[in-house]
Amino acid sequence: MDVLIFVLIVTVPLLTLMGVKKSLVLRGLGPVFLCYLLGFLLQFILPVSGAAMSVAEILVPLAIPLILFGAQFSHLKTVAKPMIRSLLLSIFSISAISLAGYSLFQNKVENASDISGMLVGLYTGGTPNLMAIGMALEVPETTIILTNTADLVAGGIYFLLLLSIIPRLYRHFLPSFPESPAFSPDVMKYGEVSYKDTPTTIKSYLLLFLLTILSLGLSAGVAILFTGTLHVAIIMLGVTTLGVAGSFHKKIRQIPGSYTFGKYLILMFSFAIGLSFDLSSITDDTWNLLFLLFFVQFGTIILHTLLSALFRIDRDTTIIASTACIFGPAFIIPVADALKNKAIILPGLVLGIVGYAMGNYLGIFMAYILNLVF
């Protein structure tokens, strides 16, 4: 049965991607949500097994360096100051609201400090950061899965709002997007993305996989050297650091397919998490966890928007920075399309990659600070 589960984890994301290409409805739902939904539905049919969660746990430290290897962080210099300011305001917002959420829910949610750290990472980078931080802090698997589930619901609501109401609403109290050379579509064409996302060969994927295994092995070695154990927090920070370091090596950065490979592992992870869902784990206390996540996500969005209005940051920059932090690079293009602004695609992609890189550091730091101070 474990072999069947592994085969499903590997193949279902591929079938999902094929469906997304052929169906506008499926494309609107998105491959991440579809993989999770399929996994959730299949867990009613398949016998209970810990194999799916075991696979999910190894996929995250493999995906993180792959996502970062192809990033061109030198493109940060092409991101105009409003984008950087908006990113910093978003990070400040998630940190402040996460602290407020911890204060409100610390006696109602078990492991509230660790969950607050997970949410800081999640809403700075994305789902890989949520899982990485949860594993690093040794949060129970059921809590990680429930948090991920709540994020899918809350995130789905916000994404629909981004594509519909929010662009028109923000127009009333945020400045218009500036027409300047820094943001010109001629300067920042969509083809000049900050990561490689092109068809590639088996040789390239094999090389990327070996580099990822090397990153994981080195991180594990450092953890054993300093702690005598496979300290998960050190491993997660290690693969993040090595992923960023690898991106500055031209030959590594130019290997095609690193982002595509990493995102596919995230789809496998989403399906595996869905398979691992256990309805019996939902109790009365679960609702407090859901309320905490909704409070943090939408509180962050509201505070970020208010700060953007205070600092006179334009509508499109505010929306795309929020998208980059809360969802990651994969959602930049549809949101930019909804805004009818191709000029913000490249800076949005850059911010999304930076969020992936920063999320693990910020989330683990936040959890440690809360545990230390409170």
C-alpha cells in the first residue's frame, strides 16, 4: 500500500497540471488547491498510513533549495523603492499581527508561539516555509496539516478578492501606479523573469536533484556537528542558506528547470498533505486555530493596506507585494493580469523569491522570541 501511495504522490500532480492546461475552471482553482483536494478526497478511500506524511516531510527541504537556485537576487536593484518599501511594510505587518494574534490566542491554541512563527513564515514566503518551520519547531503533524488546511481556505477567499473586488476598492484610497522608466514594460518584460522556468532535460533535473541532496546532506552534517542530532531547525535554515548561496553561482543559477522542479515537489507535497488529513483530529479547539489563522492573514492584509495608504504607496505595488508575500511567485501573473499591469510582473516575482528566502529565518526567529520572552 505504501508503494501505491508513493506512486500516487508522484503522478497525481502531473495529471493535475495536464487538467489545468485544458480547463479554465481548473486553472482558476489552481494546481496547488487541486492536488490538496484530490489528496483529501482519496484519504477517504485509502487505508490510514503514515507514508504520505513521511514523504511530505522530506519534500520540503528538497523543494526549498530548488526554488532558490534559479533566483537572480541581483534583480533586486531593478525593483523600484516603492516595491521594497511595500515588502518591508508587509513583513512588519505580519510580524505585528502575529504578535497580536499570539496575545489573543495563547491560552486558547496549543503551541500558539510555534504556530505564530509558522504563520510569519507562511505569509512572508509561502507553504514551503509553513511546513519547514513547523518541522523545525517540532510542531505536531496534525497541527501542521490543520494550519495548512485553514490557509487553503483563507487564501482561497483572499485570492478571489484579489481577482475581483480589491483592485476596484483600493483605487479609492491608494495612489495610481506611477508611469516611470523603472516600471516600464519595455524595461521589465515578462520574459525577463528572476528564475528559470523553461523545458529542460533529464540531465538537468538529475544535476539539480544531486545539488539538492548535497544541500540537504551538508545541512544535516552541520546539524549533527553542532548538536549531535538531526536538528530540524538547523537543517531547514541550512538548505535555505545553501539555496541562496547556490543562486549566486552562475553555472548553478543557469541550470534550467530549478523552479519548475521545486514547484512540482510542492504539488507533490500538497497532495501528500491532503492524503494525511485526519478528520478525527478536528476538535472544538481546532476552531480556535482556524480563528487565529484568519485573524493573522486578514489582519496582516488590512494593516499592510493602511500602512501603504499612510506612506502613499500605489495600489498595484501594494497588491502585488501582498500577493508575493502571502502566496509566493506562482500567483503574481494572474493578479498582474487582473490589474492589467504587466510592468509589475518582474518585481513581483523577485519579491516572491525573496519572501521564500526570508520566511524560514523570520518564522523560526519569531517563534524562539515568543518562547523566550513569554
